[in-house]
Amino acid sequence: MYKQMYYTDDLTNMSEEIVFKQLHEIIESGEEEIKPTAITVQDIAAIALNNIPPKYICNVLDKQNFPNSLKAELESLEKFARYQVLKAIQVVRNNPHD
């Protein structure tokens, strides 16, 4: 509710972007057999994101051309996010949200 009071279009949680990228790649590759319904995807993303530190950026220039220090951090975050997404898939598979 309060977020809508302010301009936040440039604020991006890169962890969220990376989790959805990893989830998309896993679904597309068929690496894990899951039905990508809205509820399943949101459950997987929520579980994974709750185990990953947020990484917010708001500078438009940083979004277009990541500084080297941020690139290294994001590469590490991608590996960790993939691991967390795979774990989250197992949790959702074992505890489906009916």
C-alpha cells in the first residue's frame, strides 16, 4: 500500500529477476518435471526467494552496464538461486498447494 505512494519503477530486486530466470530455464529444459501453473510458479519463487538475500539496484546505468563488482556478485547469486529453486521445486512437489 505505501509503496504505491512513491515512484519505485527503477527499483529492482535482482534476486527476484534471477530466481524467475532460473525457474524459466529449468521449466524450459525439462530438467525437473513440474506443471508451471501460476500457483506452482509463485510457490516455488516464494520459497526460493525466502532463502536468498535480496539484491536491490535502482540506478538505471547499473541496470544497463553492471560494474564488475556487481557482475561477480550476480554470477554467484545465479548459482545460489538455481540451487534454491531446485530445492523449492522439491518442497512444492512434496507439498502441493491444492
